[in-house]
Amino acid sequence: MAIVHVSITPIGTGNTSISPYVAACHTVLRAKLGLKWQLTPMGTIIEGELSEILAVIEEMHEVPFTHGALRVSTQIKIDDRRDKHATMAAKIESVEAKL
């Protein structure tokens, strides 16, 4: 199971607000059953099988272009742990237990 942080930023839109683009990207993500996700102020965290996550990120990356963006910058950070089952919740619980 992978945990992936993704941030998709449209460039060349003529506006500093990107929330309409984020919402449109999330429409694509929310249609994918089996993936857990968490919207954060600086991006989105997705949990699931890596191949499924990368496929949905590719779809999400295209969304700003279909909404008028001339350029899109997508940042991806992947945590793919193979020695034990990892989840978003478990990572947070591990840190909170140490506080």
C-alpha cells in the first residue's frame, strides 16, 4: 500500500486563485472507488495501490488543461512501504503517540 502526496498547480490562468482547479481535480479523484484520500491546504494525500494512484494522478494532471490552464506543474511524493501495512491514519497515530 502506498501513500502519495500530490500537488497540482495550474500556471498561466490569469488568476491567483486555484481552488476551482483543485475542486475539478477532486471530482476525478472522488469517482475512484477504493482509494482513500485527504485534502490538505497544500495538496492531497492518497492511499491505495500505487498503480491506481498514479493512474488517477495522470487523469487529475490533465484537468487544469481542460479548464483553460496553459501550463500545469504536478509534484508527487511517494511513500511505498513494503515491510508492513502502512496507512495515513497509522502514520499520524505513530507521531501522536510520541507526543
